[in-house]
Amino acid sequence: MYTGTYAPWEHYPKTLRHYEVENPLAVVADFFSADSVKGHTKRLKEWRYYVVNNEHYKDERHGPGSLLFIYDFNLRILEAMYLLLINHQQFSYRKKKLTKAQLEEEKERWTYFPKNISRKEQLDPYKAVKKVFSKIKPQEYRDYLHEWSHAALYNKADDEGLYAGEVIMVYENLIKLYAAAWLIHQRESDKPEFKKSKIEIDLTETVTKPTALRIINPAPTTAEKLALEELQNLILKCCPLVRMIIHLGIHPKPFTFYMLILIADEEKTPEHEISNKIEDNCRHLTNLHAIVHKVSSAKKALDIGRRFWTKAMENGTMVYQSPDLVLPEPRKIAKEILLERVKFNWERWGIQGAQFLRGAELYLADNNFRLAAFLLHQSVESTLKGIIQAVIGYRVQMYNLSRLLRLTLLFTDELKDVFELNTTEGVQLYTLLQNAYSQSRYNSAFDPDEGSVRILAMRVTRFNQTAEGIYKQFIEDMK
């Protein structure tokens, strides 16, 4: 195709709006939101087929009109990439060079990595863009594609106006341009696409109904009864002011006893310190999760009909009770009132957990991984408080994620399973989550890894979905 001589200004953008000229990377993002590199390549190859054959373009679903969209997309990506090239040539000295190690990491983590450009062009995709525009300028590409659109809509190929070599050259240049545009989009936009982890794949599936929730109704075996006697002796020895011990249940892996322990009001040591002391003193015998409260707290909770305390007294196994301890009889509360309390607790804490997660997603979009990690911690903490108070009616007054998560094992394993703590990656991500609150607030050098925070966000999303599923099942079970 004869194109003649072009004036310099003819290569200026003609299909982009003013804000797109100012931000051509947005055009590249639109291009890849419409289809993948492979998808655009497939459409271009199909277009080329109708250019050189005696058939006309006709999409099975939408007819020949689909070609106009393909035509427009290619004009826009050409103009946007030309602007990015000009900007790069002017400010390339400001950009850091990519290392070979970083390149290999990208190949491992990205959803797609182009193989049709050289290693040098992979390290610096603007080299590929420069080649694309070295012999053919933007207006020439516009003329070629204009001719392509005419040829593809006629039943007969344009053998006189278009030469095979020109068609091949334009086609190969556009394929190269797609690859370079993808690399630039991944590295310079704020939303690169990473391979799906197991958690993210799970998120695309419908969350299945949780398994049956466990309730406070232990039935200790003979061996467990012997262990409970030993635990009673150890607890009373290290804490003489203990007034009651109730066995709430066990968890098999790791094997753990859950106990509600009441201490005298004159005990000056804080409850959480006594919990730690009891658990440490019993560790050589078995794992123990101690829920410690003052006697006055138990009396008040029973007087107003707190569900956790009522169930503990009615269904728990009494291990020890001081002769001088007298507690009020548990009050019966109407099911309608209990349902209202369950809904209130979830709406107070569970919804707050979802809001913290949305905030974390906004910080992720801004590449602020420090504050994103902080809000992910807050999201999990709030969600744990919500699901514990909703399911067992226990009013949570702690902030330790591990203790909160361990308490959920009293009624379900599903929340813990989300974090995959049986894997090295799971442990590392959970450790990051645990430390995010204090590190974000008090350590100015805290700078979590982008990939880790993004994967953690996926797990927290699944965690919140799982908790909501448990809440909904519990409501149905109560009804």
C-alpha cells in the first residue's frame, strides 16, 4: 500500500480523548480489561485471515460489526503506546533497570508472560515498542488498519492495494506491541495480575455449607476423666483462689482441654495473667485453654441470662466447686431474644470486619501495604469477636488473635483451616497477620512484602466469607 510522505503532526493521537493523551497507561489498562494478550492476538489473526482471503468478516454472534471494535482497540493501543514511548525516551534516566532475578520472579508470579520478544525486550519492553515504530509511524499504522478493515469486509481480497509482506509486517509488529504493552501494564499500573493461589481459586467457588457446629456438651472418656483430676490438682496448686472449674469440651488436634475457671474476687492478679499461668503449669501434662473470670462476673452474667454462662453451667462437666461458692440459677431466655442478641453481635462486629477488609483493599490499590496489613489484622480480629459472640454467646474481652482463633475450635475447625497453618506459607502469612497491628503502629521500618499482603488479603476474604457462612448456619439451626 502506497502511503506517501507524512507531515510530523499527522502522527499525533486522533482517537484518544484529552485525559487519555495525558494518561495513556489508562488506555492500555482498558485494552487488557477488554481481553487478554492471547484473546487480542486471536482476534487480530482472525482479522488478518479475512484481509488476505476471499471471504468477508462475520462474527457468529454479532456479525461484521464486531470488526469495528477490534479496529478501534488497535488504533487506541497504537496511539497510547507511541505516547508512552515518547515519555519514556524523555524520562528513562529516572527509571530503575530491571534485574534478571526480578524478571524470573515475574515469570513465576504473573498470570501471563510473553515469549515472543527477546530477553532484552523483556527486561526493557520499550526496546520492543521502539522497534514497532522504527519503520512505521502511527499515521501509517492507521492507514494500514483502515485498509485492512475495508479488505476484511469485502468478499474478495485486495491483491492490488495490500502486499503480503506488508500484512505480515504489520501483524507481527502488533503482536510484539501487545507483548510490550502487557509488560508495561504489569509493571507500571497499580493493578498487576498475579497467578491465582489456592485461596483465590477457592474464592471463585461457592462457599459450601459448614459442617455441623459443636456445642458445649462434653462427654469425657475414662482417660480424660483421669486427666481432668490431674489438671484440677495442678490448677488448685498454682492458683489457690480458684473457686470453680468447668470442663467445656476438647479439641482433638492438637489435643486441648477447654475450661471455664472462676477465681475469687479478692484475687489481684489480672485474669489474662492467671490464664497464662495455669496453661503454662499444665503444659507438661496436656494443652489447656483456660477461660478465667472473677466470681462476681459469673454471678452478673447468670443474673441477666448470658447464653454462654447458662450453657456452661447446664451442659459443662463440673470438675471442681468450692464448698462456699453459691451461684444463681441459670435463667431461661426466650428464643426470640437470643436470636436478637446473636444478630446484634454479628452486625456489630462481623460487619465491622467486612468494612476493615474494604479499607485494606483500598490501601492495596494505592500500594500502601503497611496500612493494608494493619486493616487486615483489624478485620480478622473483629470477625473473630463477632462469630464467637454470635455462636457461643461469650463476650470477648481480648485482642490476641491466636487465643481468639483457638477459642473458635470449641465449635468449628473451619476458621482455622482457612489459614492453612499446616504449611510453611500459611504459618508465615499468619505470623505477618499477627504482627501487623503492633508493627504498623510502632515500627517505622515495617515494610511488608507486596505479594505476601495480597495473598493474605485473599485469605482474610475467605476467612470472612467462612465466618458469615457459619453465622448464617447458626441462625438457621436456632430457628
